[in-house]
Amino acid sequence: MAKHKINNEIRKLRFLTDEMTQEELADKVGVTRQTIMAIEKGKYSPSLELAFRISEVFEVPLNEVFTYGDTKSSK
């Protein structure tokens, strides 16, 4: 059985949003920079509420920030 994980595009979205820092994003969503760093690295899965707050900061749908799927590429 393939292992699933939550993948995210936070780092890319931060870069595309005036090169927003992890600290700036953390301040906007009410968490620590370390939490943002752990989410970006896939070491921590955010709560649903936090995931929505992050997507609101970038003004994109939730599924453009987070995806859930196999760790192996399907290609």
C-alpha cells in the first residue's frame, strides 16, 4: 500500500507573493515561523482551520496550496 502525505506549495506561493518570509506568513495566520517551516517540509500537517487561513493569505483555493496523494510519482 502506498504511503500518502499532504503536499503543499507554500514555499512557491510565498516566493510569488513578493517573496514573503516564513515569519511574515506565520504572523498573518497566527502561528510560529517554526510551524510554517515544518508544514513546508512536510513534517507537520496543519489543522483544517490553519490550512484555510493559509490559502486565504495567498487568495487561492485550498487545493492550490495543499494536495493529498501518494509519495511516489504516478508518472
